[in-house]
Amino acid sequence: MKIVLTVFQVVVALALIASVLLQSGRSAGISGAIAGGAEAFFGKKKGIDELLNKISAVLAIAFLVLTLLLSLV
């Protein structure tokens, strides 16, 4: 049982890391000023960012639950 939960936790952890790294970062500095101007003209693609936010939230909750279950086992 513990081995199965540990494997699931590792998979969820790797998926959580990947989903966080795939999200677009906050623009800062001169590159942010340039990208911010482009976003004003062309619009920002929010569809994938919103999906990744939801996926990250679900994976974070799953990671928390798995961690609590592993601590009880």
C-alpha cells in the first residue's frame, strides 16, 4: 500500500512541477515592457494559462492528500 501511494505521489509531484514550469511567467524589466506592448496590440492567450492554473491546483490538492495519507500509513 505504501509503495503504491509513494509511486502515485512521485507521479503527481512530477506532473505538478511540469504544470508550474509550463505556465507563463510574470513579465518584468525591459523584456516585460516590450512584451506588454505586444500584448496590448495582439492580446494575451489566456486559454492555456487558465487551464494550467486549474491543473496545477488539482495536482497540488492531490499531492497534499497523498502526503497526508503517506504520513498516516
